[in-house]
Amino acid sequence: MKRMSILALALVVLAAGSLIGCQSKSSKPVIGALIRNLDEQFVADYAANVKVLAEKAGVELKLLDSRSDQATQLDQLNTLLSQGVKYFVIVPNQTEATEQMAQAIAKKKGGAAFSNIQPSVAALKVGKNFFLASSPESVAGQIQAQIIDDYFQKNPKKLGANKTINALMLLGQLGHPAQKYRTDAVLQGLKDKGYTVNVVAQDTANWKPDEAQQKMDAWIAAFKGKFNIVITNNDGMALGAVESLLTAKYVDDPKDLTKDTDGDGTVLKVPVLGVDATQVALKSMSENKLYATVLQDSVGQSSTAFELALAMAQGKYKAGFEAWGLKPETTPGDEAPANDAAVIGQCYLVPFKAVTKDNYKEFVK
Amino acid sequence: MAASSTVTAQAPARGLRAFLSKNTNIVTFVVLALALGALTGGRAFGLDSIQNLLIAESVRAFAALGVGMIIITRGIDLSIGYVVCLVASVSASFAQTPDYAAALYAGKDFVILVPIAAGLMTGALCGLVNGLLVAYGKLPAFIATLGTLSIARGLQLIYTKAAVVGSLKQPFKNISQGSLGPVPYLAIYVAFAAFVVWVLLRHTRRGTNFYAIGGNPVAARVSGINVERELVMVYLYAGVLYGIAGVLQAGRLGLANALTANGMELDAIAAVTVGGVSQTGGVGTMGGMIVGVLTLGIINYGMTYLGVDSYYQLLMKGVIIIVAVFMDMNKNARR
Amino acid sequence: MPNDTASGYVLEMLGISKSFPGVQALNDVTLKVRPGTVHALMGENGAGKSTLMKCLFGIYREDSGDIVLKGAKVKFHSAKDALVSGVSMIHQELLNVPDRSVRENVWLGREPMRSFGPLRFLDHRKMHEDTAALMKSLDMEIDPADRMGGLSISKQQACEIAKAVSYDASVVVMDEPSSSLTETETEHLFRIIRDLRSRGVAVIYISHKMSEIFQIADEVSVMRDGRMVGTYAASELDEDGLIRLMVGRDTTDRFPPVASVPGEVRLEVRGLTAANPRSFRDVSFDLRRGEILGIGGLVGAQRTELVEALFGLREVASGEILVDGGLVRVRSPRDAISHGLGLITEDRRGSGIFPLLSVTVNTSVASLGRYLGKARLLEHRRIESEAAKLNEALRTKTPSMGTQIQNLSGGNQQKVLVSRWLMTLPDILIMDEPTRGIDVGAKYEIYTIMAELARNGKSIIMVSSEMPELLGMSHRIMVLCAGRHTGTLEGKQATQENIMRLATQFV
């Protein structure tokens, strides 16, 4: 029995070995991709595009998933560095960890482009080979605020007295940067636009549709008629909320769930907002259920980051390099790290896009 | 009465073979290491690779030593991940650079001892609560620590308001990130802690009591062991070890947030189980725990090095853990 | 007698040998069983009885030898296999499904089915009726619909027997079937066994209880050290003769002489009453230096509860305990140990041994406080040599001091436990059922140790359910009945009859 077990163990190891296939010894450029967590839709799309780009460019790609653990990501970085990998695209776990990663890479005279979560100014100051190729999370919240503003401009009757927005908020995993920045930014954005925001209830649904639906079921029972919008941190939870509202017949016309009688763009009594513009979400929008979402451009971010890493690997990078048709910023803006003149030339801002009734068809695949 | 007639010296199986069959955990580790060496033509074992491995596993090692002792007493601790997370956050909050505007105690500059002491005390307190609940509250360890898990998570979020506690002072980070020649400080701390745990388990009365309680709690009580006190102590010791883990993790990452160390309990429990610490209690050694940590480490490291797809990594890791434990299990079956 | 009527054998196990690494467990064993008889299989623990039965049921594969059932050679691969061929086993620990009904248990794995088109369903009605008929034919009053786990142990056993009958069993093996039955229940079991016998079923009956053997058995086969000593008609044997066969030596002296003379009072108990109102109350007695005080009584007399209370394991409502004339408080085993008490509990596995730990640790665990050296670290060398010395003195047989105690036989485990308490240097040793589950040879050794301890000035309290043991080993016998002290017997008064009288005073 024991001998068989050892055999089994050996087989597993060999199977692992075979999975990686023959390690090519060619002089292809090597690029490391350190990916925060493939469970997140945006990050998964980002990684998928990096794979496609690497294939096209004939680059050997080492893509690793840290499953939301910064310590794991650090270990993965060290492992790749010790293997001689020098250039990276990184979707970090936390802004605060980027400087340390940049320092480790700089020691080996490499470089990296950070996406999704912005690197700190200090990280970019480690060297000229470190880049921001992202649209900061808070922009997603700002765009949500803009969409909400448009909605209430068009449907002022839905607004409470004194421009009050009574919001139900479904949050991602608490403490997750996307949860924090998106939430803070949408609330701040609405305040800046002169609204009084009354958060009727908020809770985490851990990014998940089923948890969101459960929370929403309870809230509908408790706060019927007391809220006029549902804001969520991602499409998954938004769709859970939509489902709950439909089940509870919290709609314009309980007899016909497909009729938008008040003409506000959704069959539901209140608009529901998500982030990500996943395909399911777009489908829901086409049925007048989900009101709107925000596209964080995974293709844009990954292409920009990858082109930067590739240029470095091939020795083609020079200041002012144009990646994915984007030029680096020239004038400092409001948000770190693109607010510091010293590193502004290393910041590539990929635009976020509002996805509404008017334009959602462009994103359907 | 000659010794030979009573306590008969039956020739124990000798040699390498006997040693290996008794120490399947070492076999597993060696097989994996050799396999990795073979697959990479030895390249996977450069000096910096070994340093990386040691650094990567050291924090987990503290958690493993703690939960390993708990499992020896027939307990379990599910709260590790979030306790380490809470400790890291508390510790980090006292180590932020005073000029950092978003610091929890902005403008205050604490001496380096404060974050360390605060972290250790937080860990110890969590361990103490676990111990009291299990020993005197008579709650099943599974449930008690599930409760503290949630409490620790809640406290962490309340304390940090879900924000990242970053911008830590360099001297604090140096505690984790520095090295003595080629040897990372972290590895030295682990070696020291492992030595202390070894002395405790092997050479103190309390250590023997831990094994006795895990082996047969009723018999332990009849033998005059203060079972409740010893249980409180084992959770307390573990808490202190988690405290160390949390402080070092904060220093190593230069930050702490709600996601720090999440899921560490599963890694630690898996590691000590692979290392031969039996869930039925009363069995396990410090050496086994460390071998278990290294085994899991080499799995993680090896698969990263080989570039195995992340989804397959999880699957492989699971299979290897099950096979390793299966191999180890037979030798301590209760008859 | 059935012996005369049977011309042949229903089951023959011929020349069975089986060895395990290092042990010849069975050596050319032959067992022949006639139909319509009760055949007792006797032997000390480790004599090879269970190994032989495991070979019969295909759990072990014998190295050599043949098994012949009703004239045909058979080879079973599992208990189920044997069951279908009419050979069934009633285990000591019942192996049923407690949360299912009696009928489901009886027909488990071969439930009657009913077809409904292509679908097949359980035929509950048929199952119920068949079970009821079965119970009726066996004169058992059990409702087929009852939950198995809700029945008494004896009724559960009856169900197992009914199940065996339903398989048309020709051989039924019963392993210590009466071990958890009351006397009335045992009587009922015997009625069932006699009924089986009258139906021509051969019953192989494994038991340690001599009295039962002579009540029920027609033939007796005795095994010793993996060999068959012989098969005898039960009427040829008496108790001493049977023991002689089992042990292989004369046992006219089943007990060593207890030569010590009790000295001054060491322990005095006054009006001890348990916190639990249904337990013992108002118990007073004393114990002298070098004395063995037996405590007798029936099941439920609260003997174990009393000694556990003395040792701080149970709460006491009132009463006083004096050690050497001084009042002491015993609230935990630690207190008790510090006052020089030791307790060997009745449940060796449950509250005695640490199965996975070494003999050394099992011996020393209660006395480690005396072996702390520099920096309060354990002095392993002294501990090991002291533990080895004690076990040598008690002739504990173990491959090494580092061996896990679970690998020792029951008798040797018990010796390790005695060593454990001797290592604490106690003045008073409480032994609750000191020879339970130990074979005859090892019993004598335990008795010798007790006598030796008493001679060296230790005081011993021995709780025992075995009348001969109480009479053979005690200076005085204190009898409890329903939690009350009904009398203490000494000298000529100490007879079986007097003990029974006191033990049943309130029954």
C-alpha cells in the first residue's frame, strides 16, 4: 500500500511536470504576469487577454494567480525573479505593496506595468521602468455617480425631498480595494453633485449573486417604498438584486414583468447599478432589467500593460512610448500616482466607460 | 529480575527502511524535492530559490507550530487566518510613518517595541479567549474558534475601517525583511520558535501533558493533569505564535488589510497534518510540523517555478496532501 | 443427548494454521461441531479463538487447513458470504443500524421488492409480515416496526439471532453474547439458544463465564496458545478442571496468600454522600495500613461512584475524608494524588491508558512533577529507568519501553497502569475491577502484585464484581447496596451467601 502511495505521489508530480509541457529553452522574451485573483471577472478577462497577446507576440508568458493574497504574490514574484524573469505585468493586491515589488524587480534591473489597482507614487519613483496602466477603481464609482445623476435629472419625480437619494448598497468583500474605492467614490461623487445621500441599508454580499439576492429579499421586506436606487460594487451582485426585485414583483407593472410603464429605462421600480459590464449584465440591460453598469476596460488595461512590458523586454522602450495607442499623461491630475510631476510620464490612464441604454450594444460579444 | 526476561528487547526494525517507514512525511518531502530537482535540472535549487522558500514559508510555520500543538491536544483552531490578520493590522497601525496622513494614529511616532508588543498581546488575547471557551466553556474547539474567527474579522474591519494599513516604517519592515548574511531573519526566528516548541513538547511536563490530553482526556484527568489549565495554555501559546506571525507578516508586506493571511488556517492545518500530526490527537512532533510546512512550501514553490496553471495548482495540492496523509495514517491507527 | 443423535458434523475446521509476522496465531487447529448442539469455545485472551472465527468468516485467510460445511469444502470471502451459506455470527458489539426499524435491519441488503412497471420499490408490507412471523416462530415479543436503537441490548441481540434464523442458519457463532446482559436477559438468551438447538442449529458459544458454560454447553473445546487442547463433553468437566485446561497448569491456588497484617488506620471516611441524589449516601468506613479492603455489590450499588468521589472525580455533597487522621479536601484527582491516593479505573481503555503513547509515558504521566531538573525540564533518563524498573518488577511484557501501550495485551496494560500509580508513591491504591478483561494467568500475577503491595505497607481498596476475587483477596469486604453501606464482612463471616444477602438488602 505504501509503495503504491509513493508511486501515486510520483505520478502526480510528473503529471504536474507534464502540464507545463516542454519548457522552451529558446531565446523568446519572457514576461511574468502576476494576477491578483482569477475569481474576479475583470481580472480573469485581463489575464485571458494577456495570454492572447503573448501568443501573438511570440512571448513566453508566466502567469500566476495569487488568490487575493499579497504574501503569495510576493513569493511568486521572488520565484520568477530567481528564474531570471525581469519584466512583468502586475495586477497587485494592494497599492501599498507595489513599492516593495518594484524594489525587488529593480534589483534585477527589470520593470513592470501595474494595472487595475494603482501603484503608489513611491513605486513609480523606484525607477523609470515602472508604469501605471490602469483606470483607478474610484473612477468606476465616479462614473456610477454620473449615471445616477443623469437618471435623476431625467426622472426628478423619483428623487426624495431635498434631492435625497435613498440608496441600498451591496458591497463586495469588505476591505477589498475595489469594494472600498468604488463605494467611497460613488458616495463622494453624488455629494459633489449636490445630492443628500441617505444609505438606507448597506451590507457585503462578497461579490456573489446569491448572497446579494438573499440580502435584497430581506431589505425589500423591510424597506419597501423607502429606497429609490440600488448601488452595487459589481454586476454579479447587481444581477442578484435584480432577480430579487423581480421575484418580489417590485416592478412597474406586477402583471407584466416586461413593461417599463414609467419609461425610466427599467421595468423595476428602482434602477440597479453594477460595475464590470459582463455579458450577462448586458443581456439583462437589453431586457430592461439592469439599469446600467460601468466598463472597466480589461482589454485596454491589459494591452497597455503588456505592450509596455514587451517593449522593455525587447529593449524598445523609451520615454513617451505609445502603448495601445495611448500616450503617457503629461500634466498631473488629482489622483495618485498620476498627480506627481516626477512620475507623470510613467502613467497611462485607460478610460473607464459608462455602459447605459445608449451604448451597451457596442460591448455585446 | 533480569531486564531481558520482562521488558524484552525485541529487535526493533533497523536501518534506513525502518526509518523511512516511520517517517513517511520526510519521504514525501524528499520525493517532491527530488522530482522538482529532476524536472528543472536542479535549477530550482539556487541559493536565492532556497531563500525564497524559507521566506515564503516562515510566517506559515509559526501558525503551523501553534495549531500543531493544539491538534496534539485533540483540538483544532479555525481562527488562525483572521487572528493573524487582526494582529497584523493592530501591529501595523502602531508602525505607520508619522507623516502619513491616512495613518490610524497620524502624527504619532511609536517606538518600535510598541507594534511588536501590541501584536503579541493581541495574538495572546485571542488565544486566551479560544482556550477559555474550549477549556472552561466546554465548547467544541471547532465551534469556539469558528466564533473567534468571525469576531477577529469583525474587530479587524472595525479597527481599520476596512482600509489598508500601509506606509510602515522601515525599521519595522527590517525586522521581517532583513537578513544575516545569506540567512533571512525570518528563517532565524522560525528556527528559534521551533526550538522552543521542541523543548516544550519533548522536555517539559506540560508538553507530555499535551500528548496525554490528546491521547485520552479522561485518563489525563484521572492521572492528575489539570486538563482545563493545560488547554488554556496550549491555545495561549498558539495565540502568541500567531501574534509573531501577524507582526512578521505586516513587516514583510509593509502593510496589513482585511485580506492579509486569509485562509492561513487551512494551509497550517494541512501542513501539520502532512507532517504527521494526527487529527485524533496525541500524535505529532515539532520536526514533523516543520517538515509538513516545507512540504507544502515545496509544492507551492515548485508549481510556481514550473509555471503550472493556477487552477491545476489547487487540484495538485489537494491530491498531494491527501496522498501524503494517507501514507502517514497507517502508522498511528488506533487499535 | 444431541451427541448421540448426530452421526456427523455440520461444521469441520480441519488443521487450520495461521501466522502473522512473528506470531504463530493458530497451529494445526481442528474444531468439529455437531448439529443441534451448543459447543463452547474456551481459552484465555490471545489463545486464538477470535483468530479461528475470523478464518471461518473469511476475514483472515488461513495459511493451511480446510473448512468443511455439511460435507462440502467451503471458503467464505465475507461475513455476508457465510451468512448466505447458513453460518452467522452474533457479535459482542452489536452491528446493526440503530436508526432503522427492526424489519429493515432483519432484511438489510435483501429487502423484498415490488415491481411497478420498470420501477422497483421496497415491499414494506411483506417485510413487516415476514418479520412478525419470524419473531412469532422464535417466541420473541418484538414489534417489527420498532426502531432498533430503541430496544434493549438483549432485544437487539434477539433480532440479530432472528436475522440469522431467517437466513436458515445451520451454524450460529456467539461471541460473549451475555457480556452486557442482565441475569434475566441472559436467561432469555439461553431459552432462545435452547430453541435453536432443538431446531438442529449448531451454536458455537464463546464466553469467559464458567457458570454459563456449564449451564448451556453440550461440548467444550479448549484452546491455548494457538493450539486446540481438546474437545470434551461438558458433563466430563468441572470449573477447576476447565481452568486447568485453559491455563495449562494447576490452579488450585487461584489466589496467592495475602500475608500482610493490617496496621494503623490510614484512611477514614465519614458520612460521605454524593452530590447526585441517586448515587451513594452516608457511607463510612476506614482502611488500615497493609490492608486490602474489598468493596462488593451488585451492578448499581454505586461502588465505582464511591471510589471516584474519593479520588475527586465526582462531586460530594457532604461527609469527611481523613488521611492519617487529618481532614483533607479532595476536589480533583490532583488533590487526591497529593494526599497519596491512586486510582486504577475500571474502564482501562476509556479512562486508563493513552493508547498511542509509549509504555514509559503511560507509566510516568502521573509523577512527572518529581522528575524536573534544571530549568524545570524533564529528566528523561531518570524517568525511563524508573519506569523500566517498576515494569520489570511487575513483569510487564513489552517489546520495549518505547512501544505504544495499545500493542500490549490487556493484562500487561493493566500492569503498566499499576506501575503508573506505584510511581506516584501512593499510600492508598484504589483498584476498580483490577482483573476485568484479563486472562486467567495474568490475573494471578495482578493478585500477587496486590498481596506484595499490602505486605509492603500499602493500603488497597479493591472494587470487584467477582465473588471469588473478593473472598480470595480481601482482609475485609464492605458491601454496598443501592448506594448505601449495608455491612462489612470479615473472617468467617465473609461468605458468598453473606455478601449476597447484604448486596440485595434493598432489592
